[in-house]
Amino acid sequence: MSGITGLLYRDDRAVDREDITRTIETIAHRGPDSAGIWCHNSIGLGHRLLWTTPESLLEHLPRRQGHFSITIDGRLDNREELIAALDLRDPADKITDSQLILAAYQKWGDRCPERLLGDFAFAIWDMREQTLFCARDPFGVVPFYYYAGDRLFAFASEIKALLCLPEVPQQLNEVKIADYLTAILADGESTFYQGILRLTAGHSLTVSRTQLHRRAYWHLDPEREVRLNSNDEYAEAFREIFSQAVQCRLRSAFPLGSHLSGGLDSSSITCTARKLLIEEGRQRTLHTFSARFADGDPWDERFFQDTVIAGGNLQPHFIQADGMSPLTDLDRVLWHQDEVFLPANLYFDWGMYDVAQQLGVRVVLDGFDGDSTVSHGYEYLRELARGGRWGRLAIETRAYGKRRNTPWKKVLWNWIWRYGIKPTLTQPLTPLKGIVKRGESSSVPQPQWTIPLNPSFVDRYDLVSRFGDKFSQSPQTERERHYRLLTNDILQHCLECVNKTAAAFGVEPRFPFCDKRLLEFCLALPADQKLNLGWSRMVMRRAMEGILPPEIQWRVGKANFAPSLAGGLQTYEKDRIDRSIVQQSEAIAPYVDIAALRQMHDRFASGNPTERDINTLHRTSVLITWLQTTRLTA
């Protein structure tokens, strides 16, 4: 975790050192340990350093080496492989990540990101070619924003560093409000600011004075398949890759922590990390951070957290989540985020990173987003039905119902009717799911928006067309569904939110489930390794045998935190919600159906809100606060 900025004047003006200084000071919180600036003619690079790995203690950035200069926010996880491939002779513990990336660029040019494993965003000025080469890690763990004008190209780890430059416009990108309100991110490149873009995950960017070229250097292959001989072999392969994903993220010169919610993902990471540290004989304390609610609340996970902790070699820490508002420190949170945010439980992270900072913990392992990486495999049932494999479908449906204590015969009959009988009776229709008509005279189907939108806003930006493919035909196979999950831009958004939350407290979050090797392996698995005998994510459950406590290894579900969000808003934020919706809603009137919004508020005020009401009121209150603070206009 660090902060990077850079300026390239494309009209050959000399960089004003005060400009690059202002950008890097704006994000000083990302790197309290050192700061550096390098300027030469029309190019300037800035850096704020947060020490995390042993090698980071040796960094002096930006680094100048021959004809090249680099600034980097990141961590490489295949250092030994790179050192060997690059034939570097210095002791490994004396070689920094920035040296490795520069050497990789010198050898492989713009193909170098393909050789890198880890979380990173970097920019290299090539003096010979007079180009700026930028790249971002495959899953978008580390943020990278940029502005590309005719006279100026500027980049930064956070948008606020760009906004302090007078040439960068500060105008609202209204269509992103639609993305936010619907929680459907139609594109991963745009931001809430016109003209400011993000370099999307797995992409590189080459900038000269006359050209700008984006290239995807990595992508998931939805056609690749992994075929092994037995369930045990699949489990062993998963365990090996997952252990590597955790182990390479344990490298830290400071106290190490791990989120521990009590769910399958964070518990697997914590238990695997504990096992690896013990096997390596490293006398290090692994701190855990958990959110707790009142004992007896159905969403309180203390039983599962305590089950993991009982295994020993952990130092647990807890935040009392029901003692926090879901909008805790909202003004400060929005300053760090620069944009509105979708994760309603971000306040959990805010509280836990605060505790981590007080303990001197600089690296925290995070279980995001195991659900997408491994996949629950539910689309396998559709595969079986479509293929007419009724016997196997009956076995899986019955087992699934038994695990969850739900009737299974009706579910099985629905599959048989939909894919076995109905297609023989009539040509099936494929309407969009959840379609409503806007008016009797309209023949254009409209999606049922998660938040009631102003019809004129929908028409002005043709939101039906913008989001049309998001309501299109359902995936045909489990792998297709899995691929859609992993390439959904909402994952990149959530990672950026967590990154900037952690940066507020000088902490680097690390995500084993975002490891490129693990993503590629899980997507390529057969569907019956994801859903099997009623168990979702079966390959992971088998792989965690002897590592996870059985109570967690064979958990059926997970806690639903939606009621805690409702309780938190009603306990701590009723006045804010009342003020926002009753007095300040004109700020969002161009975008939201205010009459419908106030009906939701009435139910909230009477103590009978629906889950949709709560999500809508949370999201619109955040949006109102952000619009009033930034005073942005289109």
C-alpha cells in the first residue's frame, strides 16, 4: 500500500514541481513513511511509501535507473521466479519490487505485466521512447485513476490527487449515478467525474505526447477446463493453490492480521495462515479482527469465530458492530472514497482497520470475494435439467433441500416442467426477468429498478439500453455464470472501496481469493466440483479437511446482515435519514422518484421498512451527502 501520482505535459511544458508536490501531499495518508518526487522536463512522478514487506524498507521512490524511472504502489508475489528469469545476481532480500519491475520492463517491454504475480499499479517513464507505461494488477486490487487531455496526462492512486490540478475538470458524470442507484455497473472504466477514468483491471496503458493505447494483458479463459481423476485430486490441487495464495501474502515486516467473520472464506484464510506460520516455525502472532453483535442475534457469528480462535495461536480482537452506525464518520469516509460507495457493510472494515492501526498491524488478510472465486455452483442444476439428466438432478435437488430443510419435490418438478415438458409443448419465450410496462401506450419493456428512478432520468440517458445486457438471457452453463461473476465490474468497485478504507488507517489489505492462479483454477473446474450432493463450493470444503473446524467446513449458509443494517440506521441515523429524505431530497430529485422514495421513508419512520426500503434509504442518503459536499454539477 502506497500512493503514486504522475504528470506528463503532452505539449512539452516543463513540470511545475509545486503541481506534483500538491498531488502527492493530497494522498499523504497512503504513505506516512517517506515521500519522493522526480521531475525531468515535461514528466514528473510522485510517491508516498507505506512500509509493509521487508523489501519495502529498502525502497526509495520514485526510482531512477538508466533511461527509466518508476513509481509503484504494490507488492510482487513471484519474486524468486522473477529473480531467476531476469538473472539478477544481488541477494534476493536486497532486491526491491521496483527493481524487479524495471528489470522486467527492460527485458519484456510492455508484455512485462504478464509475468508479474501480485497486487500492483505502476508507471514507468521510458526516456528513450518518450512514453509513459502504466499497468494495473489482473483483478484490480490496487487503484489507478487518470485524466487524459490534449495538453496533460495525469494519474494517481486516488481521484482527489487529480482534482487538485487546475486543468482537470470537476464535473459530475450523471450516468454513474444510475450505476450506483441500480447497483449495476455498466462499465468499469468511468468514474463519477467527467474526464477522469480508471485503468481497468488486467490492463496496461501506454501514453505518448500524441497517442494513448490501452491493452488487456490478462483475461480469464472461459473455455479452459481442468480435468483430474478423482474428488481427492481436485481437493488437493485446490488446497495447494489456495495455500500458495495465502502464503505469498504473509510477507510482512510488521504485525500481521486477518479478518475473521466466522464464514467459510475468512475462516479458511485464517486457519491456513495459522497452519503455514506454525509449519514455518515463525514465532509470529496472527491478529484476528471480527465484528460482533449482541449475543443471540441471528446475524452474530461469535460461535464460529470462537471455534476458530479455540484452535490457538491467534490474538483475537473484536469490534461491537451493533454499537456503530452504518454511516459512521460518513464525511470522512466519503473524503477517502472520493465517490459514493455500494458496500453497505463498509463500516465493519472502517472499525476493524481502526483497531488494526492502533495495534501496529499493517497487513490484514481479507476473505473477499470467495463466493465469486470458488462459486456456489447453483447453475449446475440448470445444466442437468437442460441436458435431461433427470436422475442426477433429482439426487442434487433432494440433497440440496435436505441440507436446507426445504421441500425438494416441487423444485424438481419445476425444473422438469421448464426444461423437459414445456419445450415440447410450445416455443419458449425469453422475456427479460422482472419486466414492467411504463404505460399502456408503451410497448418498450422496462426493468424493475432496485431503486425507483425518475422516468425522465431513465429516458435522458436511455438507461434501458445502457443496462440491457445486464437483464439479458440467463447463463446457459455454470462456467458461463461463474465467468460473469468474476468479470463483473462491481468486484473492482468493492476492492477499491476496501483499499481506500484501509489506506485511511495505514493498512494494506490482501486478498487470497483474488490470486490469479486461484481464479483461473476455480473457473476451469467441472460444475460438479462446485455443487455436489447438495453442498455448494464442494471442492473448497473437501480441501479444507483437517484445516477448518468441521462446524465451519460444513456450514450450510452464512449470516444475513441486512437486518443489522436496518437496526443500525433506525438506532443511530433516524435524524439523518429524516433530514435527507424530507428536507434535502431535492438534491437527487433529477434522478429518483421522490414520491416513491418518501413512501419508503414513511415505512421506515413507522418501523416497518422492507429490505429494499433500507437499501434505498441508505444509498440515497449517502448520495445526498456526497452531492452536497462536493457541489458537483454536470
